[in-house]
Amino acid sequence: MRWGQHKEPIVAVATAPGRGAVGIVRVSGQGLMPLARALCGRELAPRVATYGPFKDARGEALDHGLAVYFPAPHSYTGEDVLELQGHGGPVVMQLLLARCLEAAAAPEGATGRACLPGLRLAEPGEFTQRAFLNDKIDLAQAEAIADLIDASTEAAARSASRSLGGAFSREVEALRAQMVQLRMLVEATLDFPEEEIDFLEKADARGKLDRLATTLETVLRQARQGALLREGLQVVLAGQPNAGKSSLLNALAGAELAIVTPIAGTTRDKVSQTIQIEGVPLHVIDTAGLRADEDATDEVERIGMARSWEAIRGADAVLFLHDLTRVHEPAYVQADEAIAARLPPGLRVVHVFNKADVDATVAGVAPAAGQAVRLSARTGEGLQALRQTLLEIAGWQAVPEGLFIARQRHVQALRVAREHLGHAQAHAAQADGALDLLAEELRLAHNALGSITGVFSADDLLGEIFTRFCIGK
């Protein structure tokens, strides 16, 4: 994105690619009424939907639809905004887009000047970027727009909507306001070192610092939950062939996604599905069966196993399936142990003992050490216990309805702020009062909080955020 060219007018198709009942072409810039006259043949009343033809250069209708003009600053971007709402065919949208660019370059009336000089196609996220730069929204709200569009569960969508409404930003701004008050107290005493200790004690500076740290910890805990709603958990189903991995995927998803047969090695490649448990998205990946010696019967199976290990290395958690009907076979148990030994250290593993419904002779088999669940993918027995185990692994806790969505960037910024507050508390506890170091730690914590809403943000961070948006947003 060309960050130095924010004043140029921009245009883009604001609706999703493909066919639809309605499509929108959006223009943002300064002084859009001449363009509106060229396209619609009339003046447009502010914030009033006007029906009529959208005209080409010869005055003939390209389409008929609604034109809405939002004068600055009362618009999404804070600039003048013109929206043309026509029929949602791809060809129609491209014709309207091309007509906007053509009309903008054409001279208007007797002046000979271009109707809207410099109009260009918008880059990804540029409309929302301008809303941020024009103080219509802060950075956390801008990110919430993308999160709302990309939400994979109802809970994530509702939480993103709350963040867009400013719920997360208000929490962060409340922390920053407390930080400002504390910094004022500390930095004011730097000019009067002979009175600094008494002054800070009377102002309860240490108590304010402790309360601020407690509040920050609460917001961090909520942000971690919000980040989980957005990111979800990457869960890989692993185990030997015919352990029931595909059956478990189908049971968790409630649909026949993977082919299930008694033939070992039926699954040759990864099969992915996103499910939700209490609103938390879980990205479940069914993998090809693993063999301890990697002596696959053919090249396709060898490639499938290689992809399985690749998926395991990138997982947040692995469900290691064991076939209860074969746990008395020494070769099978040895193969499971060999596979378990190859799992990456530190990886969260849940041992899932499947086929508990087959017969009663395996009912007393002891599960492996660590987290374990006994279930039947065929009957559904034990599935609820597995779901709760996955939520525990994710660190999900029951939270009130007012949860806001967050990103790992936000969580990291809050962690940095917490770390600096911890250092500040250590300095405040010293008898000699190292106020210069205390003031510096508070400043660094303050900056970390400001990076969340965009008060302190480098251009490369802004570029990373907004270029991930879709065109027209």
C-alpha cells in the first residue's frame, strides 16, 4: 500500500466477487459531487438513496440502481463517499468501475478540468485505513472489521461486533488513562527528589500501580479468550491405519466428510474441517495412518505419512488414536510406542482409545499416562468428554456474553505491558526509590498499550494489518 498517497480519491467494487442480487461500487475522496453528476445526471441529496440510471459517456444507461452520497466527515472513511448500488453481476460491476475511472478523468463543463483528478483503484483495506487515519475508528476497531468478515463461528462474529463497537478499545483506553495518572505522579516527583518518597506515599502511587497491574491481568485474560475465538485451535488426528481417525472426524463434524472403510490406509491425504465447541473454532485435520517403520506399501502412502508428520509438527494439539481391539497385540503396542516417541517434545497430546463399543473384553484396558479419553466414534459414547478435554487444552473458560475478540498482536502487547509493570512494581518496592527507572518502565508499558489502538504504531505494522483486508474494504 502506498502510504504517502492518502489524499488521492479511490474507487473499488465493495461487494464480494461473483454473481449476486446487488453489487456496490464505492468511491472515497474529496469533492465527489462532480463525479456523481457525471454518473447519475443530477445532484444527489446527502444520505438519501436516489434511484436512477448510471450513465456511460454517451448518456446511455449502463445499469439502474441506487446512488447514495455521504459528505465528509459523516461517512465510513471520514471523506466524501459515493456508493453506486447496482445489479450484482461481475460484468456490470466492472463496467461501473471502469465508468467511474473514465468519468473522473473527463473534463467537466467549461472549466476543462478533470471531474475528479487522480481517481485510482483502491488497494486492499484502503477504505478502512482511511477511516483509521481520519479518526473514525481506532486500530483495534479496524482489525475487528476484518475479524467480523472472517468470523468462522457465531460467538466469534458477536465478539468481533463488540470489538468493532469499541468494547476492547474502551478497556485498553481505561488502562491507558490509569497509566497516564500514574506517570504524572511519578514524573512530577523527579523535579523534587527531596520530597519524592513522601509525595508518592501520600498519593498512594504503589497502591495505584498494584491496582493497575491487577486490571491489566484481567484484560489480558479476556484478550486471550478473544484471541482463541478468532484463531481457534489446530487439532490433528494421528495414529496407525484403521484406528478410527476418519470415523472420529465424521463424528466430531456431524457429517460424512471422510471415507470410512475396514481397509487399512483408506485415508491417503489430509482432510480438514472446522468445527465449533461452545463457540470456539477447532480446525480438525484427519491424516494418513502412521507406521512405526515407515515402510509403506506404496509411494502414495509414503507421501501421505510425510504430510501427516508435517501436520503434527504444526498442530496445537494431537489426538493420538489407539484401537482398543488391538491393544493386546504386542506388535501393535510397540508400533504405538514408536510413533509416540517421534511426537515433537512439548506437544499437547490426548490419547484417544477408540472402539470402546466393540466388546466388553477391552473395557478394563488402562489408558496411557497423561490425558486420555475412552470413546466410540461409531456410537458417540465419550465424545462429550473429548470435547471438554479439547476446551481445557485450549485454555477456554466460561466467560460472560460481553467478550470481545482480540488478536495475538493484542495479547503480545498486553504481555509486554504486564512485564514492564512488573519491573515498575519491583522498582517501586525499593526503599531508595529508583524513580527514573520506575518512570521508564511505566513509559514502556504505556507505549505497549498504545500500540493496540494505534496511538503508537509504525507504518510497517499498519501495512501488515490493512493489506490483509479485501479489496473495497
